Amino acid sequence: MPRPFFIVGSGRCGATWLYEILRHHERIALTNEARVLDFLYFCNELVNLPSSRLGACVPCESITMRGLVRDAYLPTLSKVFLRHCKDICEAFYREHFADRDYLWWGDKLPDPRVALGAQRLWPDARYLLLVRDPRDVLCSWRAFAKRREVHEQHPELLDYPASILAASWQAIYSGLPQELDDVMILRYEDLCAQPRQHIEAFLGYLDLAWSDSVAQALRANRSFEIHGTSASLEASLGRWRSELSAADVEIIEGVCSDVMQTFGYEVAGQLPREPVHGQLDGDGIDSRP
């Protein structure tokens, strides 16, 4: 019986690059933010909102809705819907990957709340939690926003406040390692340094062997060129020292320092900093084995 696994973490942490590698494994059926689980999560929120009330249905807090089902019938419908959520999701993967004999199916989940919701449906699910220095994450988001197609849809990211990024990063990484029952934690920086070693370790976590198709995907991957915002792998690491203002660093560390240190990130403090310059560009991973 195929089992689920999910990739979770903050944005700009290398998850897309990893997806482009793992999806080539013959025994894996992996989607890239398909949002199927997000859709079911949203529906479950709505099915628990009685017609007598208004509510914001997560993971879409900006959408305020009035419940549809009459209060008296809601408890029954809620139980029925939750029972079928699992079948709907598994059926989607069976049909979407009908030509693949997979042992594991999963998605790159952009919303950590959905990961916790998935754990209720699949207690045996496994998770890969990707971590990246939040100071570099902020640099990467701001650089990513300079792309025309991104800026047109999300102009607010150009001046992404350090306080918002810090709160989001802290919420993800202070909770998920404890709340997920079966999780492997991998730092972006370590994945950059030794990609094959860490991908092979993750496949081992799924009880899968390294394969030629994964090796080929690793060699041929050009995700960094497409999604990255640095000139090179090296430039994506520690970029905050030259790109963030002292005020931004202070804001992020003021919120995140304790959790950062649990993952091995040094807090700036007296660390030497390079002068801030105007170039904003960096998220990526080396695709060499």
C-alpha cells in the first residue's frame, strides 16, 4: 500500500530544486504544490462552518464566508466529509500517476497547517522539513520579487518587511519539528554542500534505494538557473551579510535567534558584516552530484 510523504518549510528554502530531483525516482509520485490537500483542508473548514455564522476559512484567511449547511446537519456532514477526504486525495494520486508503480506519493506543501492536517488523516506519513537561514530567506524573497511576473502579482514582496518574515519563519520552525510525528530535518546549507549525500539519506528515510534516474536528474537539474536569485551557489549562502541592513538583521534575530541556534545558525552579534549594497539576487542549490 503506497504511503504519503510531504516536503514542508518556508518559501525560498530549496524545495523546488529538491522536487525536481525526487520526482524522477521510479517509486515516487510527487507533485509540486498541487494544492489538492489545501483544497480539501479548505473544504473541511467550510464544512465545519454553520450557516448561522461568518468565518475565515484557512488556509485562505482573506476569504470570509458564511456557512452553507444548516447548523443541525453540520456535525453529520462534517464526519462524512472527513472520512472521504483521505479517499479523494489517494484517488487523485492513483489517477494522476496511473502509469507509475509507486510506493510513496506526496506533495511539496506551501502551508504548514495543511501538513498538520494531513497527519490526522495519515498518521504514518513522513515529512521532510527544509530549513534555511531566515536572513537569507528574506534576501531571496526580495530578490525574487524583482522579477516582472512576480512583481506584477505580488508587488508587496519588493519591500517584504523583516518583521513579517521573522514571524512566519519562527512559527514554522518553532512548532513543526515537535508537532510532526515522523520528520527528517535538512538544512538548505547542508544540501548545497553535499547534495547527493543528503538526497540519498532522504531516500533511505523512505526505505528507497538510490537510482540511476535520480542521479541523472541531479546532474541535469537546472532549477537553480530558473528559480534561483543568485549568480552562483556560493553567493546564495550568507548573502544577508552584504544585502540586509543592520536593522533588518536585528529584527529577524530578535524574533528567531533561539530557534536559529537550535538549527546551528550563528546569530550575528559581533560577527563581521560586509557593507550593504544594492544588489539583491539568491536562492539555489548546486545540482552537481
